[in-house]
Amino acid sequence: MTTALIFDRASKAFQAPDGTQRWALRPTSFTISSGETVAIVGRSGSGKSTLLHLAAGIEAATGGHIDVLGQDLTRLGDRDRARLRRDGIGIVFQFFHLVPHLSVEENVLLPAMIAGDLRQYRPRAVELLDRVELGDRAKDAVDHLSGGEMQRVAICRALLRRPALVLADEPTGNLDDATGRLVMDLMTSMVREEGCTLVYVTHSTELAGAADRTLHLRSGELATA
């Protein structure tokens, strides 16, 4: 089985104002196989979001190595990391990160607009919106949507260019419990249908139950794998 994500003693540290080193993520090692769904669970400040940002190449590791889809992030420059995110990774954020002046469909198509392959992905956007029951809202402004509907749009955007890896940072954190469970069920089912690997951060042990397995972070350290 191929691997989608490898952390090999990867870490992230910051220098505090007093000159001391503060760990956001201590040296951490794990492997996630292609097609697997993995939840990262921990309290606020445990290093969950830092781990996800390192996996996405948004932040650079202080030490160790991170392999994403066969590429060693520690050997890639900013431009190549951005290209890897564009071509291989879909990201779902807690606060949706939709563009207010764009329509629902335009928000889904945003990665294609950036990549310059808009025409190719228009039918794909229509298909995805139909799958999340928002096909009839495609031309609406996103600020006319509920929070759960906005997150469904964000999931469609993340899946638009058929990424091999989807990273989701507290994707239900801005939703009520009932809506959050519906969104999580929808996201995990769509990702499995697409054959993607999914890694998502949550503070909820209940929502972590949707994953194939769970990694627990405590104070920047991997407690259980």
C-alpha cells in the first residue's frame, strides 16, 4: 500500500520573546496510507493545527522530514510547496474562507481559476454541488447560505481538482453539533467515494469516530497512534 503522508521526527519550534525555545509540535513520527481517513484529536493548543499546517506546507518544519504524496517537503522551496498544494492537496478550513463577492459556483471553481484551468472544471463544479444538494444555489451569493451550506461549498472547493490528500482543520468547529455531524458524514463519505486520503483535526472524540483511526496529541506530543 502506498503512503500519502509521513512525518519522520518532524517538529515545529518558535523562539519566545525571552529567547527560550517553545515547541508547537515536538518531534513526531507517523505514517498515513493512501485512502485512509485519520482524525487528529487534542485539546486547544495541543499542536493539532500546527501539524496540519506542516502537512500542507503552509509552515516549514523546524526539524525532521515530512513526505507528502511522495515528495519531501523539507527539500521543496515555497513555489514548489505551493504547486504541491494546488495540484495534490485540498484544504477545508473551520471558518470556510469563502470569497463574499463570488457566487457559490465561483467559490467552488476558485482553485481552477488560480490554476488557469477553469473551463476544464466547470462540469466538475456542477457535479459536486449537485452531490451536496446545492446545485440550485450555484448562482447565489455565498452570504445567503447557512453555515452548514457554506461548509458544503468549502468541501466541494477542496475536492474540485481531485486531490489525492484532503486536510480539514476543525471543519465543524463553527457549526452547531447537529449540523457538524451532518457535514462530517458528508465530507467523509465524499472523500471515500473520491478515493482520497483524509486527515482532519477535531477536538471532538465523537466526530473522530468517523475516521479509520485516531492520533492523539497532548502538549505538542503524539500520545497514541
